[in-house]
Amino acid sequence: MPHAPDRTDTAHLLVTCPDQPGIIAAVSALLRARGINIIQSAQYSTDPEGGSFYLRMVLHIRDVGGRIHVIVHGSTTVVF
């Protein structure tokens, strides 16, 4: 039987940005590079041409308390 992640090993990631191709791929690659697993994901766009994009993910991160990171890219700040 697979091991269910402890509640202390989960984190929520919320992303809001202008919609454009490749957002989910970029976020997924960033998480994969850090060994973080996506447990759940939901996303939507207000308009695929010039709208806002919203993404919510539940992540499994071992030792989440010891692995909080902040990444700033342009005007975007990512905390995980």
C-alpha cells in the first residue's frame, strides 16, 4: 500500500500571472528540479489571450519546514 504523505510534508502553491503558454510546464520543471511532487493541481484562465492565469497546487515536500525557498523572477515572487 502506498505511503500517504504526512500533513507536515505538504504545501500549497498559488500562482497568479498574465496568461501565456508554458506556465504549467515551467512550474512543473522548477518543482521537479527540487524533488517536489505534485499531489493535486487546478488551473484556469480568464481569457487565453491577455487574461489572468490562476494555478493552485498541493505539493508533497519532505522536510517542508527545512526547505522553504523564495525565488524572485522579474516582478514574480515564488515562495515554496
